[in-house]
Amino acid sequence: MLSFDNDFLKKLKKYDYTFIVPIVFLIAIWVTIFTVNPLFLNLRSILSVLVTAVPLIICAFGVTHVIRLGSIDLSIEGQAAFSAVLVSFLLQNNLNNFDLGFWAVIIAVLATTLIGLLNGVIHTQVKIPSFISSFGLGAIATGAAILIYRGEPISITDNGFRGFFTNWNFNIPNILFITAVVFIFLYYLQKKTIIGTYVDAIGGDEKLTRLNGIPVDKFKIISFGIAGFCYGIAGVILAARLGTGTADLSTGLLLNSIAAVLLGGTALQGGNGGVIRTLIGAIIISSLKTGIIVLRINPYFQEGFIGIVLVTVLLLGAKRGKLVINK
Amino acid sequence: MTAPYLQLEKMTKEYPGVVALNKVDIKVNYNEVVGLVGENGAGKSTLLKIISGIESPDSGNYFLEGKEVKYNSLLEAHKDGISLVFQEQSLLPNISVAENIFLGSEEKYMKFGMLNKKKMYEETRKYLEMVDSEIDPGTLTGNLEFSDRQMIEIAKSLRIVEESDQKNSIILFDEPTSVLEDEEIKKLFEIINEIKKDHSVIFVSHRLDEVIEISDRVYILKDGKNVEDRPTKNINQKELHNLMVGRSLQEEYYKIKDQNEIDYINGKVVLATNDLTEQKNKNFCDCCFELYEGEILGFAGVQGSGKEQLGRALFGLEQVMGEIKCESYKDIIDFPPEAINRGIAYIPKERSLEGLVFGFDVNDNINLPNYRNINKYGVIDKEEAKEVSRKWVKRLGIKTPSIHTPSGSLSGGNQQKVVLAKWLAINEINILILDHPTRGIDVGAKEEIYELMREVVKRGISIILTSDTLEELIGLSNRIHVMKDGEIVKTFMAEKDNKPTQEQIVSHMV
């Protein structure tokens, strides 16, 4: 007789099915795309879909840590825009006659990291909900970005910089390497350091975590800083890709990033999930957008279509039963 | 004579409106298991919180191995080898067993910012072995059974005292057995006996037989004072219970001379149930009872006997089968508005969670259920609302600076009066379900609540009562139903001059 039945069922029951639903969904999208248009079945087109998704993926990585804390960050678009404009301003462009080169990238990313840390400080020390503090700081960052170029778009003329982010090496686009580095860094942070454990613990129960003597505020501030770091990189990539720095470069990133995190199966109440899930979630969104074009669906449906998918996947895959609270 | 391992002198702790501990003295010797018993609100949990550093006392001295100490947090106490096994578990469900056991002290396993999980898991196994548990350290804690989590909680405490590097240490158990099965309790006792070889133990429990079995000595707390301490060798459950409950029935205290005489032959039945059964967990089964006009009907029973759930069911807060006959209605009550339509009001024991909207002022709280009567097309008649709340503040003697004071800032007794006022303000209410109405309020305020209850039943309102203490239940009730394992097993009449004794009731409770 088969003796696995009881144990097997138990394991199956405990298996985290929220991980499976997004993957099945992603495969379904690509199978549909390939059946409608078999010409799409080549590495180059798949890579180009990934490349388009890079700013979204990196922003979503950043906000993943914040969401695992049980907090939320609404400053994604503001910070990414600020970074994009700042980096274009500091590089050689049509308005200035100096070029900080690679330092411009470092300064821009450092600036958003500081904004992120400040976001965490305001949230934890002034004790206001993160969705308010981040909303305010995001608006300030957008405002600062507009102030830098005063309505006149900055065109980057430093081709070395643009090339670094847009060229291909070994038949793979450079920015995919950058994304991989960011991913590995965040994955190790989540899996191998105490930051990862504490972030989960805080998301699980902040009061209990405090009772164990863990400096909760410190780890919250660090997480918001990491998020800022990611938005900064995304902003730089956006600027490099378009060659100009304007404040509306990042439009749409906020909702899509949070949607990507949720689609991947990280719960809004915090305490679980991670960057692998977010990667899948972000690729789903980007694939959907491609799919809409390949399937010749009226592009006016795009936003609504993504909304429907988001709700459907969440209904199927989300761990529910616990009240969702935005801390 | 050497000093005891741990000694508390004249520990006093006051919370707003209630003295939780009043000059309590306690000694724990090396390698001794000390039991701590007392009724709800006697101060057991507060005492443990002070010993473990979660709360600081208002006054009193705390000696450890003869030296005076002062702890401002749990962690400071941990460093001296004092660890508390929490009653409500302190483990996070969404991280692994190993991560829980080492939460907050991972430095040992850090190298260049990386966490060596393998080593941490191995170390975890060592502690799990101590509690005889074979759980994989990588298991997600939330996936485990409650009793397994209890063992992990103990393993965590062992880790804490071991890491403190003290020669002697103490582990505090706050009601560890309340949810365990017999088999698991046996295992727990084996572990405690093992712990005793190296450490001291304080053991708090509601189950007196267990306290007698496991402890060497037992302290009895009552109303925040310690009554006495006894070696457990020559004490039995009954004696212990008498010491715990203490004072004899006080007629004056419970206003017994004002008790209504109920005519059980011709009197009006205002509510009757038929085979009422809770659906999900069978917390109570086939309960049949009748409530007469002007009666106070008490429900006695140990924790888990289903008495609270029965009360909640009458207000539509539990899923039940059976029949609730009330006025012209005959079916069960699904949700609170139905209950209110039938004139039933419920006063919960978790005043802060279920009874009051803390951010609201007194006026809004009193009128909250009443707004449905004093509005015109949805617009609230504010003047009438204020008049209603002023009237009730005056009638119940609620001590509040004004009706616009936030309810959260009142004392416990006055908060409870606000809860009572909000239901009494509705004219149609004629049945009150009181779930532990005097929990967490001081003696003076209790007396006022008793007076109020007598006054209310004089007006023809009936009360269903569950209570923290049997003494209170006997003192107030006209009749007492004893519940055990979800069934009504015995009914006592409790007329003015013929009250049952606590022993009589207890013998049917256990």
C-alpha cells in the first residue's frame, strides 16, 4: 500500500500555494503570447521585455522590504524622479558645462538613500504612519526635481554614461547585470542577515519584537534607506535610457511597484514574502503589457486589464483572514 | 543563614483606579519550585511582570542572591538569569523556530554581517532536546500546534538563562497548563523537575491540583496582598481554595437585603432557551434555562466551561443552534441588532476592546446605541443626546469632569458605568448580560456597581451574570446555574436568607 497519503496531504496543506499561483499565471501569459505569435519565441524579445521592466523591478525590490515590515512607501515616483533629474543635472548636458561622470550616479543614489533614511526617521520618530510620511517626502522629492530643471528638460550629452546602461555584453543587456547584482544583494540581505529576520519579525508583530529587545526603529529606518537606494538606481536607469531628465519619467512606477509586490504574493500586512516573489510579480506586469500589444488588445484597456489581473491573482493567491492594516 | 535566591519585600504596584499589588513579600530559595495561586485580578501576573522586569514597581525592594536589583526591561532581567514563559505566547508565527529562540541575540552566529543559520539550527536542536521536542528548527512557528509552541517557549527561556552565564537562575511560568492536554502536562512537569536541578521556578496556575503536585511551597495572593505561604506537603485543594477566596459572605457588600423575591411559579419568563448548542467548537451543548423578570441569574463554572460563550450567544455573537424564546420571537439570534430589538444588551468583559470607544467622549459613548432612536432622517438631535447623557451621568454617579471628557481617561469603575449607561439609556432594554462586570475595578467602585444592579432589577430588568469570583456570584444572584464542559449540570437557589456555600458549588464545577 502507498503509505504517503496522510503525510503527503499534510505537507500539501502546509505548502505555500501563494508561491505557485503567480508562477502559473506567468507561464500562462507567455504560453498565450507564443501561441498567438510564435515569432516572439526567441531570446532577444524575451530579454527586451525584461529590459523594459528593469526600473519597475528595482523599485519593486526596494518597496518589498518596506512592505514586509508592514509599512508602505508612497515616495517611489518622487524619489526615482529626483534621482533621474539629479543625475542628468550633474552629467554633461545641454545646459551646463561640467561633467561629474560616474560620481553623478553615486551622488544621485546616495541622495535618494538619504531621503529614504529620512523617511524612516520621520515615520518612526515623529510617529506618523508611513503612508503619510512617505507621501509627503515623495511630493517634496518631485518638487525638488522640478526645481532643478525648472521646466526645461535636461538632455544628457555624456554618451559614455548612456552607453554603460544601454549597451549589451555577452549578448545580454548591461542593465540586466546591474539588476542581478541588486537582486543578489537584497536576497542575501533578506535570507542571510539579521536585517532580514528582524524585518520579518517586525512585520509579524512589532510589539513582541520590541519585547525581545530588538531596536525596531533602527531596522525600520534601515529598510526605508534600502528602499531609497533602489529608487535611486531605478531613476538613474530611467535617465540613461531616455537621455533626458524630467520629473515625469517615473510616472506609473508607484502603483505598478506595489502591484508587483502584491502579485508576487507578499502580503500587505507584512511579515512574509520577499524579492523572488517580487521579481515574478514585476515580470508578470511587464509581460502583461507586452501581451496586450502582441494580442492586439486596444491599449486603452491596458490599465483596467492590469487591475483585473491584480484582483484575480490576489483573490486566488493571497493569504487572507487577517485584517490588513497600513502601519 | 544564607539569603534566599530571590526575595521581594513590600512590593506595591498601582494601576489607574486599582491597586494591583499591596506590600507583597515573596521568597524563592535555590532549586525550589514555588507555586503562586489566587483568583483573577489577585495580582499574580503583575507580580511576574515585576520579577521579570516588564513592569517597575511603585515601591518595594527586590533582592537577587542578597543584592538589591532594579530592572527596567525584560532584557536586563534576562542578563541576570531571570526568564518568563509567557501566558500569551511571545513567539512570532511568521519566522522559524530557530529564529524565534534566538531572536534578539544572534551576535554569536554573525560573521561579516552574515548569519550562520546552520550553526544556529544546530544550537536550536540542543535546546529542543532539553524539552524533549523533535521539531525541525527550520519549521515556520505558525504551522505548529499550540503545545509544541509552548515547548519552544520553554526552550527559549532555557536559552536565555543559559546565555546569562549565571550560576543560578529562575524561570517563571505564567499559567503554562491552561491549554495543554493531560499528557502534555505530564511532560511539562518532567521538564520542570529537570529544570529544578539547576534553577529555581515560579509556577502560576489556576489548577490547584497541579500547583500542589509540582511546587514545594505555595503562595496565596488575594486582592493584591499575600495571604500566606504554605509547604505543599500537607495541604489539599479545598484548603487552598478557601485560603484563596478568603472572607466569608458579606451581606452588606452585596446588598443582599435589597435582593428581589422572584415568584418562580407565576412570575413572568422574559427569556427561555431550548437546546442551545454552539456550532463550531461545542463550547456549550443543549443548554435549557429560563430567565424571570427582575431576576439575577448567575452562571458558575471554571474557565472553558462555556458560561461566557453562552452569554455571548444570547447577544448574537456566537453561531448557535437551538431556540431562544424572547418576547414574541422564537428563533436564534444571529447578530447584535436583532438582540437589541428583543431588548437584550450585553456588557463585555473586555471593556477596553469591546465595551467602549476610547477615543469617543462620554456623551458619544452613552448615546452610541441610542442614536438610532434620537435622529430625524439620519440627522442626530444633539441637544437631546446631551440631555440623555447628562441624565445618566447624574443617575449613575459617573465621576467625570464633563460629558465631553474622553472615556479612556476615566477610571475603570466609571468606564464600566458608562457602558451600563449606554444600554440603560435605551428604554426597550429589559435583559442585561453582564460578563465579569467588576473585572479590573477597585473595591469601592465594585460596591457601586452592585448597588446599581440591585436598582436596575427593581425596575423589572433581568440580569444574566458571569463573574470573576464565586463569592460575588453567590452574593448577587437569585439563582445559579453551574456549568461544566458546556452543560448545565446543577442549579442552586440563592434566596436572601438561604445562599449556597462556595464549596457546594465548587464540587459541581470540577
